[in-house]
Amino acid sequence: MAPVIKDSRELEIMRQAGRIAAEALYRVGEMVRPGISTLELDREAERIIRSRGATCEFNGYHGFPANVCASRNEEVVHGIPNEDTILEEGDIIGIDVGARYQGYVGDNARTFAVGSISAECQDLLAATELCLTLAIETIGPGVKVWEVSRAVQEQAEIGGYGIVREYAGHGIGARMHEDPQVPNYVDSGPKGGSVTLRPGMVICVEPMLNIGTAEVRVLPDNWTVVTRDGKPSAHFEHMIAITGDGAEVLTRYSSEETAVG
Ligand code: MG
């Protein structure tokens, strides 16, 4: 299917959906500390999202049984929040939040340090976020999707990280996953990378980097994706609108912004 072009009304709603998802992610990030369970993080995200008049997009999505994804250490993505998963000093925890507001979806993710973490994990987090930043800098009208993918891949390879290939960024709008796919590497085949970005398209870019092998597998819960070698993995994601002359990140939030309630 061709990517959906959003009009200004839709973009304004997506701005609000993105802001709600970003606020929930930010607030949950502030709660991350040793001793907290991933279920507590899930509940707080749900509370914030609902208080803003939105719903938790992940809950029930293909049967997903929670409000956010919480993926710790060797878990790459799609970890299921759980009262028995208690964060410990030195862990890293990836949180992915999706909110649906007035018919449109906001989606973003970030990996947080739990207390003080190893230098190796600090580097992983910084590298993954840098991949996302550099990818966003390439985005604008007339740019091919593969150019965005290449920005992620080149930076990841500088650090020698494994790039997860089974999961990718995506177009987003009234549905969480729309065309085009936005892979984190440049594929040799004629896949989604040939799509040209145009004003009004909205995409999610979400690099997933592993300290070791790029290979992953899915746990018997049928959701949690883990690295095959058990080494840590990080995941950062923003939702970005293509504008007339560049890009607008729709999922930024910081404590300096006015918080209501
Ligand atoms: Mg996504």
C-alpha cells in the first residue's frame, strides 16, 4: 500500500497523540530505579495515557497482554511487564509506549539505565540514541527511506554493534503500522527503502542495537524477543512527520514543558 499522506488536521491530532505517548514515556523513565517492577511502570503509563483522554494502543494489539513493552537487558523488544520482573542496579530497561488519541497513534521508545550501569551498556545506549538522532537528521522531503536506514547502519557499524533485522520502523497514522517499512539497515533488494519521503507522511524510526550478535529469538511467551547470545540490547524510537522543508519530531517531551495534572 502507498504511504498515507496526512492533512494538517490529522497532523495536529498526531502531534497530540505523540505528545501523550512521549509524556508517558518520560514520566515512566523518571520512575525507573532499582526495586521497581515493570508492572508498576506499565500501570503508571496507563494512568497517564488515560488521564489525557487516550488509550493504550499496545494493549490487545495482536493479543499483546499489557499496556507498554518493557524489555530488560538481553530482551530486545516486546517484553511483557510483570510484577515479578524487579529492576536491579546495573540493568537497562527499554520501554515502548503507544497511545491512541482521537483515532491516531503516537509511538515512541527509549532505553533507560537502572542506577549505575557498566561502561559497555552506557556506550550501547549512547550509540543507539545517536543512530536515531542521525537518522532523524537525514529525514526530509525527497529523501529515500534507504537513506534513513543507511544513517542508522553506518553509525551502528562504527561501534561494531549487531543491528536487529527482524524488526523495523514503520509508517504510522490511524494504524500503528503503515507503509513504508523503515529498516535499520540497507537491504540489497528492492524493498520499502525505495519509497520517497513526502510532506505529510509520518514515520517511526526505531534502531535496535545489540552489544553482541545481531541474531534474536522469541521466547516461549510468543512475545519477548531476546538476543541469541544473551548480551544486552537497546531500543530508541521517535515518531517523525515529514514537513515541507524537513522533519518534525512528534514525540519530544521534557520536564520543562507544562505538565497538567
Ligand atoms: Mg514502533
